[in-house]
Amino acid sequence: MIYRKWSLLTGPVSILGGIVGATMVAHLIFLDDPYLKPKKKTIDRVERS
């Protein structure tokens, strides 16, 4: 028998935290991966006098 109120909250909070954490990591890895997006090459022109 669970007799503490806080122990009833730890299960759902840890499950939701895991889901949110996994979603954020997947978004960071698969959608915002800087290695998958090629950089635009720009030419810096320096004026010489």
C-alpha cells in the first residue's frame, strides 16, 4: 500500500519527463542537426587600395 502522496506523483512525472526528454533529443538530433544542413558558401571580398 502506498501511503505517501508524493510517491503517487513520481510515476507519472517521470514518465512524462522521459517522453518530453526523448522528444526534445529526437528533435535536436533529427530536425536541427547542424551537420545535415550544408552551410551557404559566401565569398568575403576585401578591397585593396
